[in-house]
Amino acid sequence: MNNVDNSLIVKAKKTANTFLVTGNSLIKQSTDLIIAKNEDLQIATSIMKECQLTEKELEAKRLEITKPLNDFITEVNVLFRETANPILKAKN
């Protein structure tokens, strides 16, 4: 189990670092851009689209990593709830 946990952490860190680099690059592009002509507006639109795409990709990666963990927690909760039922009946 420990190996699985470590691999998920490594995967999450790599994913986060990749998106952090992308985000910082997009910040630099957007803050360096001065809109003085139509071409600049097209560049700004392109940067905005890249931000939106990256945001969607980030959310997809987050769900890819957290879904198995959330599913496992759900299974554990069901197991203990089912295990507790006879004990609760015995108490009553």
C-alpha cells in the first residue's frame, strides 16, 4: 500500500509542477503583452484560450489522481457501515 501512496504523490507532484510552469509562462505572456493593435488583441485571445484549456486539463488531471482515492474511501466507509450494522442491532 505504501508504494501505491508514494507513486500517487510523485505523480501528483510532477503534474502540479508541469502546470505550475505553464501557469507562470501564461502569467508572463499576459503581463508582458501591451494591446496596441489588432494583432495584440489576437495574441491576448490566444493566451486566454490557452488559459482555459490548461484549466480544463488541470481539473482532468486532478480528478484522475483523486478519483481512485475517493472511490477507495467510499468502499472503506461502506465496509465499516455494513460491519457496524450488526453491532448497532445488538445494542438496540
